[in-house]
Amino acid sequence: MTSDCTISVLRDVLRVYDHRYLSLDRLQRERLVDGTRHVIGEEGLSDTARAAMPASVRLRVFCIQHGLREELERLIRDEIEGEPAGAVVVGGRIYAMYPYLRGVPRQDADITTEVGVDHRLDGVAWLGKKIRIRGVAALQRVETNRTVVDVILRERTSGKEHGFPAEHRRDHAGGFEAVADPAVVEPGRWDVHVATTALGVTREARFGSVRAEGLKTAPQGRTAGTRDARFYFTRGGHLALTVTEEPADTSWRTRFRRRLKR
């Protein structure tokens, strides 16, 4: 099962193993599983086919191949109800854990490339001349109390980065608070990212599109010395920062205008 055509056909067949599969009666399910097993073939998935499919599909194939119909139904139902299995980190790889599935090949349970960051912005505000950012961030599906969070500013054009380590918040599991200092950031447009590291695995995501209810999104700016800094939300809803250098104008009007921004 190595041809692109065969993989495409198999994808189409396996696509119906969702709520549509659960809506079938027992006889219809049996017929569908038998037909799918024929498409898969006796040798199972090739390395090419396996690499082209997410873990959720590979595990469906495992259940179909081995006649695990009850386990297949539970796998589908858990996904529909939003209850994905937990995961374990081994040697820098992340593997899904399904207690009711035994004998699953390690490569079929490997979700390393599928795991991202669950995150939420709880607050952003000026703290003197600095910006305090509060939120929640954690690796998806991996349960651990040893998580390190960093807030990263990345310049949109050059890609240059500035990192600010976060401290844990005791009021919320996975909660963090970081203070970013615009004074150390060069002029430019800086996108805010959150990086989460746990058990040797690091994942990063743009930050701010998922926000606490009622969070104010109006731009807020201040002047620090000869620089103006302003945080705002992009059209995509992400948190960002602009830093501009004020011209060397020492007239009273300029000084007065800067004072008003403080």
C-alpha cells in the first residue's frame, strides 16, 4: 500500500469512521469494517501510508485490522465527545495512551508532530514602563506539573527574538505571568508568542487569539525615553507590540506631547 492513489482511496474510506459510523446499525458497521479491511490489505499500512495519516486514523486502522470493534467505537466516541486520550513523553517523543488498546505499535501511537500548545490570554496591561502578560499555557494532552513558559517577542520582518521567562501563578493550573520590557526591544513590529517546555519537549504558538471573557482589546501605548511602545491585537486576534523611535526633537511641544503619552 504505497501508491498515492491507494492512500487517497484509503483516506476516503476511513473518513466515514466518525459520527456517521456510530449512526449505522450493527450489520452495516460489520459490512463497512469488512470492506475497509479488504482495502487495507493483509500487510497493513506501509510506512508511506502511515506517515501520511494522523494517529487517530492509524489507530482506527489498527482496530479494524484486529477486529476490535468495541474499542473502535469507544475511540470514535471519545473523540466526538472531546475526550482525547492522555499522552506520555518517552525519549523526546510523545505517545498517545489508550488503556483499552493493547499491542498498538509505537509508531501508530506517536503524536509528536500533532501536539501543540493549549493557551489563553487572561490579561495584558502596562506595569510602569513594562508590559505584564498573564495567561495559561500547557502542552496538549501531556499532564505534568513541571512546565516552563516563556513569552517571546519576534520581529515580523527580521525574525529577531527577545524572550522573557514567566513565573507560575498559583491561582490557576498552568497559569503564568511574564513582564516584557519594551526598553530592550528595537523599533519594529513584534508578534507575541508563548513557548511551553515540559519533559524535554517544547512547543510554541502565537498568543492572544484565545482570551479570557471580557478582556479589553483596545490598543494601549506609553512612552519610555525616546521610544513609543504600543500593544494591540492584530486582525487575526493575536497580541502584538509596536516600538517606534521618536525623532530627536527637543521642542517644548514635543516634550509636552511625550509627557501626555506617559
